[in-house]
Amino acid sequence: MNLFSAINNALYTALDTDPRSYVFGEDVGFGGVFRCTVGLRDKFGRSRVFNTPLCEQGIVGFGIGLASMGNRAVAEIQFADYIYPAFDQIVNEAAKYRYRSGNMFNTGGLTIRAPYGAVGHGGHYHSQSPEAFFCHVPGIKVVIPRSPSQAKGLLLASIRDPNPVVFFEPKLLYRMAVEEVSEDDYTLPLSSAEVMREGSDITLVGWGAQLTIMEQACTEAAKDGISCELIDLRTLIPWDQELVEASVNKTGRLLVSHEAPVTGGFGAEIAAYITERCFLRLEAPIVRVCGLDTPFPLVFEPFYLPTKNKILDAIKAAVQF
């Protein structure tokens, strides 16, 4: 399966195994812009898979109400760039509902799906990576998969998790990433990072589509005798601090890479935590290889993105420090 087919299969499984589950958003009844919901309305009916008005605040607000009544609400925001009108609903309603009611009510059944990141031609309004905004909010989880099998398992885990989840999908990989994906019902643990590649000289941490680029850089670094340990964070909030800390204590070096602008990106949180916990073990300054502090460009996208060569140069500089 490719990634969009794995997402579709996960949604099919969620709808098929729980009659209280619903999928809705702009154009999802027709299959969605990226075809992630194709065929679901025909199978499960218009009352469970349906289109909404072009109003992100309303989509999430509706999902909050649906989830607060004990349902599984899977709301789609067509592009992550358009999630900002729903920011108040996510931050001030969904994230705080359990806390402000003293656990009498909750919106744990809410999952918000949104495609994020570069796609080669998206420009300012179809390429953003807004994950850091939501990582600052207690009460929600933020999950980003790197591949089709990961996407299915993590999405099902997110839908069934007792907390609201913002689930960002790397749209560049919707058709590009292809691998064997089980059609069985399975989940992958949230807040559990995965070591994709073991190494001894430097730890690399990333998530989503960026891991493909980072893996290429690790392969190139190996040709120069540099052993890289590559970690997929998978869940950004709450993130797997113990695994990353143990890795950096072993390698003595850390590089974090993400597409979002470097300033205020989630990489800064990882860097701060590791500095506090591993300071005496660090052999070099922590490195961040990220997007630039500009609006996401169109024709200058190759200069904006944290490419393989940028990461490779940073790896060498850290090891040679």
C-alpha cells in the first residue's frame, strides 16, 4: 500500500469496528483531495462519512461536540495550513475540556487529521508544518507518521486513544511511500519513539517525511565511516524522552531536523531537554537542521528545505568538532 491507501484502510477499520465512529470534513464524502476517504461513504453511509461546510472552526467544533457525547470523531482539515481558524477550538476547548470539567467530561474521542509539509509546488499556503504550535498545548497529543504501515497503526491508536489527537500526515509521501501493510486491525504505541538505524557517533532525531531525507544522509555519512543512530519520534507530545536521552548518552552528539522554521520549532524543545539531561556527555553542540525563518517559498523551496546535503554537512561538523 501507499500512504494514502494505508490511511484509507485505517479509517475503514475504525468505522467497521466501532459504530460510534464518524469521519467528516471538506470533500471527504467524495474521497477527499488526496483520496484518503474514497469509498468510505458508499460503505458506511452518509450519516457516518459526510462533507462539511468550508469552515475549519466549525469542523473541529462539531467534532468536539460529537466526541464529548462518547463518539469517535475523525475530523479532516484539508491542509494543515488551514488549521489556524480552528486553533481556538483545539487549544481552548478540546485540550481543556477534561481539565475544566474535573474529568466529568472529555473530548478524548476526537482525532484531527491534516496533511502537512512540502510537496514540491505548494507554496505559501499548502506546504506549512505547524506541529510546534500544538506541542505547546497540554491536553492534546501530536502524532506524525513516516510511512504507510506506521500511518495505519498510529492513526488507529490515535482514534482509540482516550485523549484528543492532532494527526499530521506527510502529503509528499501519500503516493511516493509504498510498503507492505497488513490489512489486519493493529495499532502502534503512542509516545514511543523507534530507532530506525543504530549507530555510535551521533544521534539524529526527526519525524514524518523528513526521516526519508535523514536516512539518505546517514547512508552517505556511513561512506565516510560515521555511524549514525536515527530515531523516529512518531509522537511529538508527549515525546519519548527516555529513548532519545539514552541514545545521546551513548553517542555524545545530537542533530534534530524538521521542515518547520528553525526558530521556535519543536527541535528547540528537544535540544533544551537534552542539554539539561546530557550536558556532561555531549561531545559537540546540539545541531538543528531545519526550514528557514521565512514564509514557505514557491520557486525557492529547494533552498528553504533541510536537504540531505545540509544534514550531511552538519553531521560531519558535529563529529569533527
